[in-house]
Amino acid sequence: MRRSVIYVAHPLSGTYAEMERNRLFGAHWCAWLCRHFRVATVADWVVMSTVLEETPANRAMGIECDLALIERCDAIVLVGTRISAGMQIEADHARKLGKPVVDLTVLGIRCPTVETRVGAVAALFEQFGIKEAA
């Protein structure tokens, strides 16, 4: 069975320590989603923000790359504790293209560990034809 390809959006900006933490939690979400669902995750911002200095030009380039990736993905998933300005741009772009936008920010910064929460996410994904991993 084919894996759906999903773009994972997570807040990034802040102090250096906050950005490090956000990259780590974003990477955890990517792994968690792959493990529990039939998805392949895309989160270029985890890598790009590690090597590129935080400047307006690099931020604009990053958003441009993110939007291009979203065009090629099946859906976008919003994770973290809030929807940042960048995430809103990404979600709006996905909606404009008719792509599903799954908002998991209500679950908080950490991936769910309680099976009932995994089931709740599965029910949400099911609406978009994304299956749990076997």
C-alpha cells in the first residue's frame, strides 16, 4: 500500500535554544507520524534551519521552498503548541490547492503516548484516506 506524503509544519522561530527545541520536536513528530500511520513525512525546515542563518532573505527562501513541497504533498499536518505565521502561510497555501490540512496543535508539543490519543489522530486522518500503519 502506498504511503501518503505529508508536509509537517511546526513553529520554528525564537531564540537559538527555542529553535533547537522546535527542530527536535518537529523531528520527533515526523518519526511518530511515520511509525503510526502510512505516511512519509516532509519537513525540510528541520535541515535548512540548521545550516542557514536566520535572515529575512533565508526565511523567504525557506517559505518559498516549503510552498513548493506542499504542492507535491498529499496533505499538511500542523503540530506544536500553536500555529505560527509561517505555518499559517503554509496551511493557507495547502487549502488554496484543495489539500487536506490536519491541525494537531491541540495535542501539544510532544507526540501522543496514550493509545486513545493515537486513536483520535487516526480518526482524523481517516477522513482524508490516511491509514494507520500495520
